[in-house]
Amino acid sequence: MEFIEQHSSEDTFLFLDPPYPSRERYYTVHDLDWEKMYELLKISKSKWMMVFDPTLSPRVGTAITNKIEVAYIRKCSEFAYKLSNEFNSKIFTSPYKMNSVFKKTNFGNRQKEYHVVMNY
């Protein structure tokens, strides 16, 4: 967030690849405030492009059961979709297969969404 604020100028281009809402466990920092990022990007003078997958993992509400964590992930996902809806975006989908850890759990067929969102 600080970087976006510090580099908000008309001669700056930002490429953003934030931790995806349901995939933050793969990162050491996992407290990204998507709502604040949304608000910052709305007023940013910079040109920016962001890539992300806003879809909720089937683990949310199953393997991830902590109510605070689930609420946080859902809220992040909502603001990711809001960014995609309010700015220029392209959405790509691809089939998604759960890895072997989830063989015993039937999550069904899913489509992953890859959003490319920009303010230009």
C-alpha cells in the first residue's frame, strides 16, 4: 500500500501481482487489505495493471474453518471482483484440478479465473 501511495504520479506505471485472496497461505505476508488497495487504486494518478485470481478456494469453509479467516478471505475476494468490475478487465478461465492432498474430498470440476485489470 505504501508503495502505491508513494508512486502515484502520471509518469508511473505499476504492475501489481498481489497475493490472491484464497491463496495467501503461500506467502509470508498474508494480511493484504484488498479494500484499502481498491480505494488507493481508484484515486491513483499512476497507470496500473494487476493480475489475480479472485475465486474462493474450496478449502474456504471446509479445511479453512476459522470464522475470522473465512470472513477475511471472503471480503478480500469481494473487493478483488469489485476491482475487476469497475476497471478495464480481461478474464481468462482454465480447468482446475485439486492436487493429491484432496483426493478423498470431492470438490467437483472448477474453473480458475485469471483477471487482468487495468485503469487505462
